[in-house]
Amino acid sequence: MKIADIRPGMSNIAIEAKVVDKGEVREVQTRYGPRSVADFTLEDDTGQISLSLWEKQINSVAIGDTVSIDGGYSTQFRDKLQLNIPKNGKLEITK
């Protein structure tokens, strides 16, 4: 799948894209207590999308990496399309 094909509310997304930007790591309150989250920008030849990574996943990815995501889902947050990875989803660095 390409970034341009992703719409809000989709699930089981499989995509490969390059990490082009990393936002600040921030602490947020969740129903499970405080957790760290950071937003990354992914890019392919069709566009860009924001990817939210939590806790240990944050430091496993760097700008310039090409990542493969399997089992992701999309949401809309503050009018911005976001890609998320559930606990049973997969994130791998391919390059």
C-alpha cells in the first residue's frame, strides 16, 4: 500500500516508507498511566504521513531509516492523518 491510499479508519495496513522527521518525545497520560510518545513523519513516492511510536519503539527508529509496518491502522487527530501500530502490529527497519 502507498501513503496516498491511506484513509482514516483503515486497519491492517502494510506499508514501507522512509523516516524523514522525528518530533519531540513527550509524556502523555493514558488509561495505563503516563507513557512516552513521539511522532515521526514517513514518506514514500506518493506523500507523507505521521506515525506515532510509543515507549521502546521510539529509539528503535532514526531519521533516514526505511521501515516496514505490518498490521497498522489509521486515525485522524486534529485534522491530521496518523498511522499507528497496535501491540500485535509489526515495525521493522529494512534499510
